[in-house]
Amino acid sequence: PNFVMAMADVWKQKKQPQREIGMLKKAAEIAPDNQLVIHSYLKALAMNDAYDILQDEAKKYIGDPKQKAGVMGILAFANTRRHPNTRAPLNEFFAAIKASGPEEISYVLGLMQQAMGLQGLTTHALQLKKIHPNSWEIPLAIARAEAQQGKHSQAIKEYKNAMGLTKDRRYHIVALSAIASSYSALNDHANMEKTYREILKIDPKNKAALNNLAYMLLEKH
């Protein structure tokens, strides 16, 4: 399906949605088990307000456990566009996140953010964290949304919450790098330096941390 997906992207760039959707539908027929293909096809229908077709096509895939959460998220995304001032799409997003495994949570949260904006995600932070209290992806997404709104102190708290929910040191580096950026935005150079040193304890060869720390030390002197 890769060639067909590439052709769909060409039509998207040319702003010819019907041809884009036609290509994506062909890709979905070729690879009905491919999560990326199916999500791209259904999302294109949602983006072009083809709600009736979306409802019919979603029925083909929502019974597949691997596709279910993503399809539910796309339907919630579509309903937010269709009924922006109602509670129903929000509840649909909550249901989609509840149905999500670790692989799907970030995708569904991304749909929610796109549909409801950064504030929509952060406003419902507590409800989201209650759905999957052990998911590191949820506080990570909330932290990124807080940071993008300039709320860096809140973002740092959420990044630290995310770190506490995973033992994977690679993810700790992701969170610590973001924390350092938030400290930079707050002009808190002492904590920024401390954070870069924490990264280097995990990965002594981390180029970004080495370069940033070296630059900070040069600035001091």
C-alpha cells in the first residue's frame, strides 16, 4: 500500500480531497489490517466532513481489537467537528482512551488535542489520568500541552509525573530534555544545568545534553 499512500499524499498536497480519499480507500482495501492505512483513510473522511461515509466505513474496522481505539478516536474527532459545543464528543474521547492500549493512547490523545485544542486537553487532565492512572503517555501529553501554552511550571510537574510511571530510562531522557527546555523558558539556569547533568548520568554520551551544558558553562565564564 505504500505507493498508493504516497499517491494519496500527492492529491492531498494538490488539495483534491476526493482523489486523496479514493487512493486511501484503495490502500485500505489492499491492507485492511494496517493500522496506519486505516486510520489515515478514516481521518481523511473526517477531515472532509464525509460523516455518513465515515460511519459506514468505521463499522468495517471497529470490531478489530487492534483498530478499535483508533477508530473510536477518529469518530470522536469527527463528532467534535460536527457538534463542537456538546459534551458527547468528549465522552467519546474518554471511551476511546479507555479502550486504548499503550500503543494507541498517544494517537487518541493527539486526535483529542487536534479537535479540542491544547486547553481542551489540559482542562480534562484529571479525568484523563483517572482513566489510565499507570500510563506515562497521558501526563507526557498533558505536559507538552502545558508547555505549548507557556505554563512551564505545570509542565515540569507533569513531566516528572510521567517519569514516575515508567522505568524505561530512554523515556526519562525524553522527559528530562523537555524539563530542561521548560527551565530555560523560566530562565531557571541552575535547575536547567542540574537537569542536563541528570541526563548525562543516564546517557554520558548524550550529544544534546553535552552541547547544552557546555554552552551554559561557557556562558558562566
